[in-house]
Amino acid sequence: MATINPAQYVREVIGEVKKVTWPTRKETTVTTIMVFIMVVLAAVFFFLVDLVLSAGVKFILGLGG
């Protein structure tokens, strides 16, 4: 196993961080809004699926009105 020189490690980390392309504020805002929209859509979808499955199970078991 190779020994790691802490100074060399820090230099390599700094070099890698300089290669990163950081998103702009606008890109971050748009991405965040899209994530919230997708979360709401997924929540509505799963709510509706749960509602349908619940009604189906109640109907099959004769528990529904």
C-alpha cells in the first residue's frame, strides 16, 4: 500500500475542485423548482393509486358501502 503525503493529497484535491463546473444561481433555481414539481406530481400519482387500490380491496372484501 502506498503512503499518502498529506500535502500532495491537498494539492490533488484543490486541482480536482478547480475542474468542477459549478451551476449558476439560475440553473440551481430552475432545477429546484423542477424537483418540487416532480415531487408534487409523484405525490398526487401515488395518492390516486392508493385511493384506487384501497377502493378495490374494500370492494373485493365486501367492506365498502
